[in-house]
Amino acid sequence: MKFSNSLTLTLSVALLASLSLPSAQADAQAKSGKATHSAPVKADAVAAPVLKLQLEAVVKDGTKYWLPAQLKAKKGDRIRLKLENHIAGPNSIHGFRLKEFHIEELVDHQGKEVEFVADHTGTFKYDCHLHPAHVGGELIVEEK
Ligand SMILES: [Cu+2]
């Protein structure tokens, strides 16, 4: 009985070790893979000139908009985006979301600035995540 217990224990430990080893290696590979992928993007970002863009939250005929409705950039541009809220009201806060670039901000009358690198091409929607009726727009990133 005693022998059998210790054998079971030994076997479980051996099994655990053999199971956890490959997954640990996979983790390490995944991490290093991520690191090597993001490194060149970062290097590009440092070298890239800053493209200054601006968006304003405004209200026209009762409808709220982020204007302009379209922004354009080239792949690799470092975008410094100034967000201004010109919608009146004591508690005027509007959202700015550009999902593809992991941006989600709240913008009051102080305004806000966000900076990111347009590291992939495509057409990306931006909107106000607080108000579904608040009309957004799109950022178009083209090849250089
Ligand atoms: Cu809004």
C-alpha cells in the first residue's frame, strides 16, 4: 500500500513535469515572438515625423458629430490627434474611440491629445462610445 502510494506520487510528479515543460516553452516562444514583432514597429515610430490632426465634437441641428468625418494618414505616420469638445453644457463629456488602435478617451471642454502610430493600412471607424447617436467618422491609412 505504502509502496503503491509513493509510486503513484512519483508518476504524477513525472507526468506533471513532462506536461508543464512543453507549455512553458510555448509561453516563452509566444512572448519572444511578440517582442520581436513589436520591436520594428517601435523603431519606425521613433523615426516617423509627427502628423498633427484635429477632431472637434460639435452639434449641428441637434445632432452631434466628430468633425471632420474623415482623416487621412500614411502607414507609419506618428499621429498626434488633438480632440476638442465644442458641445456646450455644464457636464459636456464625449467619448472618442478608435478601436483598431486601442484608443478610448473621454473628452471634456479641456480637450485631449492622443498619439499613436498608424502602423497598418485600412479604413478605421472612430466614434463616441458614450452616445450611439453621436456621429463619428473614419481614419484612412494608406501605403506610403
Ligand atoms: Cu458623444
